[in-house]
Amino acid sequence: MEFLILFGSGIAIGIVSSMIGIGGGSFMVPLLVLGGFVASAQEAVGTSIAGVLFMGLSASVAYWRTRTSDPSLALWTVPAAILTSWGSAALSGRVESGGILVAFGAFLAAMGVVMALGKTPKELGGAPRKVLPYPWGAFLVGALAGVTAGLFGLGGGTIMVPGFMFLLGVEIHTAVATSLLVMIPSAGIATIQHALAGNTHWEFVLPLALGIVLGAQIGPRVNRALPQRVLRRAFSLALFYAAFRMISKGLG
């Protein structure tokens, strides 16, 4: 039964995440914690980031077919993302579990507000504009994304997409596709670190990954057929609920 629940959840996560341009950790961590699959926030993060790795691989293939991503930008972003994801993943084991849950709950609440507005972070900045010179802006965006990957089990899309747009003036579709490409090495390093620390439940990663790989191929296609604003607003309710439960659990 656990396999079917996680597999079905993985499909839904893959579809929704690939549609709105994130790695899926925002959904996997609450699923694992609130569903009682893992005993601590560190285990949820360690298992989630492995799922994010498969999310990045599958979604990147889907977007690569349309030649939307920017490999050059990804190569400049990856080194900083790898370094900070490795360091923050190591640090997560020294942080009290309750603190991680509260911080993650606050992040989910912020994401819920964004979705309630019918938008994703990648749509909040208006027209693209260049603030930092290339490639220093890519280094900064990669460093911030790596921290979210290692510490919170996120792929970093909520950081990279607006970062590419706001700091480097990258067009929105290219920013989304490139962020998914960067997630692959970043999430891979964080996955290794958490696995070595014993935080990864591979028996849960397998069904999640199978569902995510399938869902991430469907998401970009569904993206063009459904009213995304309505979907995001509806999903914001789930995020608010998960945020409330996780903050309550962290403070309890």
C-alpha cells in the first residue's frame, strides 16, 4: 500500500512541479513527514532530495527536446550550487529537527501565498532585466539554490528561476528549463551527502522516483491544456495546511 501511495503521489508531484518550474521538494517533504513515513525532518529531506534528482533528470529531458534550456548558463551556475549544497547538507545534521520543520513550514506558507495569487515565483518580477554581470550573477544564484537543496531538500527552482530573471535578465522559459538542468548535479551531491549520513530511505525513493519520472513527462504537456492559475490557487490550500502542520509539529 505504501508503494502505491508514494507512486501515485510521485506522479502528481512530477506533473505539478514540472508545470510550475520547481523540484518537488515542497511537496515531498510534507508528504513524508505528515504521512508518517519518516521519523525526522533530516530523513524527509534526505529522501526528498533523491526524488528531486529524478525530477530534474526527467523534466530536463522533456524541456531539452524543445531546446529551451541554456547549457552555458547552467555550467556557470553548477559549481557554486554543488559547493553550497554539499556544505548545507552536512550542516543539516547539526540543526535541531524542530527548527528545520518551522523554517520549512514558513517557506511553504510563502509559496502558498504566491500560488493563491495565481502565480509562481518565476512570474513575480515582470519583464526580465539585468542587474549583475554574467557570470557573477550565475554564481550567486547557484550558491543560494545549493543551500536550499542541501538544507531543505529542494531542487532550488524557487531560487534559480527568479534569480536568473531578476539578476541576469534571462527570458522566463529559458530560466525554468535551465534551473531544472542545474538541479541534476546540485541534487545529486546533496543526495550523496544525505545518503552517507543515513538520512535516505531508498525504499521510499523508488516509488516516488518512478512516479516523478512519469509525471515530469506529462506536466509540460498538461501545462498547455489546463488553466494554471486555477490549479495553483487550489493547490495553495494544500500548501497552507502542510505549512500549519509542520510549524505546529516543529514547535510542539
